[in-house]
Amino acid sequence: MATAKGISVGELSRKTGVSTATINFYVNQDLLPHPVKTARTRALYRPQMVERIARIKDFQDRGLPLAVIARILDNPNPAAELGLSGTPTRTTRGPVSLADYLEQTGIDRDVLARLIEADILRPGRDESGLVFDRADLAAGRATARLLSEGVEIDMILRHNEFQPVSRAEAHFLAEHLAEAMQFEPSQRKATAARAAFATLRDYMRLRELETAYPDWDQPSR
């Protein structure tokens, strides 16, 4: 029930689609301020908490862990809070045209279109059309390699199902970059940290693969 002073936890739950248990959890995690007690068994939340919970949910949908959300929730520039604002961490796009991209990667237009449609590949665009950077080239070549090894395109497109995992790892990488470049922000530091992070994550994936599938690298009979 809404009043001039605020809204009840039940009303907040209905307005946000978040359970009362989750709202209480957010409060315990300091993501929401404690409600104002109006009686022994009654408390009211400020109406602005509807928007705040929507922001929390948006960050969660992007894969951010709650510890990171707590740090950036009240900051209009999350990148600045992580220490990444204005730091070059991405190669500049182009000048690799569509024709050059197809030639250099070996994938065909249909595969490229399906990768873009699935939001797996994200090229840039300028007045001439699609443009690709070195990361796009590496992803295209990796796709071509998988196809040449017998992995079907439908399997490759399933990488889209793991976008939440990719987003979570991206934010985890951002935290690594922020610490690595805290005192010496540079492209060299960013590149080195990204490479080391990728190696460590790949190692952990490999160990999980070996645990779940001990004979994964043995030829099938």
C-alpha cells in the first residue's frame, strides 16, 4: 500500500516484480536503505526504491556480481568507479572492409550474417558499411577453425546462450584491469592484463573439463 511517506514492501514487490525476500536480501547487502519503521510490524520504503531496484536488476542482467553493483550503483559513470574511464583498452576499428574480412578469415557471408544476427560478432559501422578490427578478425578466424574441425555452425551459434557468462567474465576482467592500471594506465598494461586473465580463465575451464570429462582428449572408438 502506498502512502505519502512511502510504500510497503508488498507494494514495492508488486511494482518491481521482485520478491519480498529478495528485497530484504538487497537491504542486508546494503543495496537498498533500511525502510522507515512506522509500527512494530510495519515499515515503508521510499518510492524512489522502485527505480533503484530496476537499476539493480539491470546490472544483474548484465552479469555483474552484487559486490560490484554495490560499488557502482550510485555512480552515473560505472567505468570511472572501476578506474577504467578514459583508458584505451580496445583496438581501433578498421580499416578492414567486409570484403577483406571475408578473405582474411575464410568464412562466407552467410556464416558472418548468422554470427552478427546471433550477437556473437559485433563489427562496427561507418559511412562505407561494416568495419572490423583485430578482435573481430580473431573471432572470425576462430569460427573458421571450428568449422574446419567439423563443428557445425548451429553449435557455434549456441555461444549466444552463454552471453550471461561472457558478461560476468567481462565485468570480472574490468576489475582486474582497474587494479592493474591503478598507478600506470597504458595500452601495454591493459593488453598484458587481458592476456594473463584469458590464460587463467582458460586454465580453469580446462581443469573443469578434465574433471567432468576425464577422457575428453581420447579418440572415440
